[in-house]
Amino acid sequence: MAEALEREYRRYLGEFYAGEGRCRVEAETVLPDYKEAAHRILRVDTKTRVNSKNVYTQGQSVICEIEGVAVFHILYLTDRQKEKGVPSSYLTQENFSYTFKIPAGENVDPEEVVAVVDLKTENPSFKLLGPRKVSARCDVVILLNAKCNHLFSYYSKGLPADIQTKRREVNVSSLVAIYQKEMTFSETIALPESAMPIGEICEMDVDLFPKKIVTENGGIRFGGSCDVSCSYVTREDESLVSFYQPIEFEKNLGLEACLVDHICQVVMTPNFLKATADINENGENKNIHFEIGCTAEVRLFLGESLEVLEDAFSTDTHLELEVKPVFPEEIVLSSDFAVPLRASLEKEEKLLRAEGIRSHVDFKNCYLEEGKIAVEGKLFVRYLGVREEGDLVHLETGYDFKVHLPSEIGILPENVRDCRIEICGGARGVDLDPAGENLELRFEICGQVMLLCRRQIQAVSEILRGEKRKRKDHGILFYYPEKGEDLWSVCKQYAVSPCALREENEMDGDQLPRVIHVTL
């Protein structure tokens, strides 16, 4: 009867699906009575966020249900304002949902799955249906990257002495836990003395960039930047003014499963923003109080080194081996980054200044180049151009960029070959200066980068003992090794231990002599 030997199990992280889905989101809204009727729509900005992700198995598939919301920010001119070009604004939103059905097999546990979802909008359009009726729509592109822990067995201890094993050290990363934490920020910004008093706040936006994440036993701590941009109509001359204000923050989160040697990734999504104009100490309406709510998704990973059994044989009995390929990923590095960029773009004639700047970044390609991480992408910028005549016009521009991340984020191993790069983040501090002949663009690419290396391993997943070996008494063999043979192949062929073969042939290492003496 074949005897199964004791084995151990480990988890390793692997990507099992990457794909995208699309859905059309349409919103039709009627301006309330306290808002003036619309004469012309300047632009409609669209923000999307994920409200919930539900992952479960159904037969041989993994189902990932995504619920989200698209917020349409309508910026328009009224009949009274059409000469001066001072905008009014209104917000409306529409929910959307999308379901991914992913073939996965029996070995995927939904509790071990992390679904990384990125949203972007395409083909925005809007229409003024009447003085108070506006319709807007866009296509939401849902990018899903699904990873999960897989189990594989390996043998590292407890083997009988007569079993000879060939081992290999591998580095694996596994998902430990996923947390979602709600956070709030509150900050009062004082406008400069030269700024005009606030009449009405017409639009605002916020981006969150976590950085310097430190794991501790029982929690994490990290800093970050909450970048707020706001546009308002001045009280005296009813002109449009915009400003950008970074707010630095520090947070401590208690996480029961967190240990100091874990690798942590944090993604922050704003879900609430409120701005209230207030009076400063001089009695002027030049303070703005911001209230910001966000959701932080925290992912904990563990990296460890294992000795995996690749081959085995016995000097006493025949063995039956079951070998399966596994594809563990090793997290080589995880770090935050910030790279400043400048560019000179073509400027529209008679452009006096740029207000209400909105931007987003599309990261198109990430790869290793001469030992550094190269990132290619495009920055899309939308803004309100104020012409010399004082009227407003909606303008758009874009800039293709390529940057190399700073070398101080980590020294990459020389043997990294089959790898992929995950990056999340965006642009902060986007500024357009039309003072010269060209439109000067300044911004900073910020975010977090994770480099994952994957190697295929042929790992022994089962060992069964068979029949006893039949041996000749005191047989001696003179063996002439062929090119490409090594010590292990000779020992396995004749069921002798490597130690015994080295001692018999007076070998210091694994280099084979021209003739090998083998005692059978």
C-alpha cells in the first residue's frame, strides 16, 4: 500500500483576472426654484466613485458586483449673467451598477479575493432641454483587476532520512486582510489679503494622496496630502476666481491583523465635500471652511521565503511524485512617489487667465527601463478661459508624459524579469499660466507604485511510497557522465544519496569527475 507523507500548505497571491466593462449613465435634472434659469451650459464635470463591491462564487465562476455613482457638476450661465460671464452651478447624480462573471474554478475562495476597481469616464455630453431642464450623460469604464490567494503544498521538514530532496527557495506574497475605514477632515482656509471677498462658491474638488505608510503591530500610520481646488464668484465685481490649497494630514488606523513586517497599500476615495464661506478676523468674507469625507481601502500583504521541494527520490523504496506548476508573485517593492513636471503648450489668442482647472491622469504603460520604473501616461486638463473681453469659454488640452520614478524608492533586484507594475495616483497642483507667448503647464505626478515579480515553479504536491527497491550485493559501477548531467541526476538514477556519492568519489562540491564510482 502506498504511503502518503506529511506535507504543509502555504498561500500565495496571484492575479486571475484583468478586464474591463462599460455602462452608459444618463441623468436628467430640473433646476430648483432657488436657482436662476440657464441660458448656456459652460461645461459638465463628471466624477465617479465605487460605493460597494460584492464578491461571491456561483458554480465555476466568481461574481463581482460593483455599485457606483456618477456625480454631474453642471456649470452654466444665466440670462442675467450672460453678459458678464459669471457662472452658476448645480450638482446631480445617478447610480450605476455592473457585474463581472469571471471563470475561476473550484479553488477560488471569495473571502480571499481582492477586487481592485478603477473608474474613468468617456464621451461626456450634455444638452439644455429648456430654461430649467438639463440632461447629461457619459460612458463609465470599469477596470477590474482581481487577485486571490491560492493554496499549494510543499515539503520542508518531517521527511524520512532515506528520502533525498531537491529544494529551491522561493519568495511568495499573500493577501492577509482588506479593511475599509471612513475618515473625515476639517480645515479652514484663509484667503490672501489681496483676494476679493467671496460672493458665492460655484465649484470645488478634492484629491487625496496617502504617503509614507508605516506598518506597526496592531495598526498603520501614514501621512498624506488633501488637495482642494475651489472656484468662487467675487462679491464686488462678480468675477470668477479659483485657487488651489494643499492640506497636509496624518492618520493612525487600528488594524488587528497588521504586523510590522506586513506590506501595506492604501487607496483613498473622497465621498463627501462641503465648503462654507465665513468671515475672517477683519470682518471680511474671506474664509472657507472645508469638510471632507473619504473612504480608505487598506490592503495588507505578507511576504515570506519558503523552501519548496522540486524533486525527490528514495534510497529504500520507489516514490511516485505529483508535480504541479505554481505561479507565486513576490512583492519586490511598494512605495509612494512624487515627480514634478513642466511643459509649454499652445495658447488660445486673447486668453487672459485660466480658472476652474480640472484634471485627471490616464496611466497608459508602466515598465522597467535600465533598472528604473518608467511610467507613461496622459494628463487631461479642462479649464475656463477668461478672455480679454471678460467672457468665459470652456477649453481643453492634454499632455503626454513619460517619467522615471526616483531611484530612492528602492533598488530593484538584478534577476527581475517577468514582472508587472501596479500604480495608483494622479496629478496634484495643476497650474496653467498664460502670461507669456505659450500656455505654461506645471503639475506633479503623485501616487503609490507596487512592483510584483512572478516566477513559474514546478513544485512537488504529493509524494507516495511504493515498493521496496531490489539491490545487488556489493555491485560496483563505473559511470561516465554525459554533458549536461549533474550530481542530482546521477544520484536519482541509481538511488544513492548525494552525501554517499561525494564521499565515495572524494568530491568537494557538485562538480562531477570524468568517471564516477557508484556502489549498488
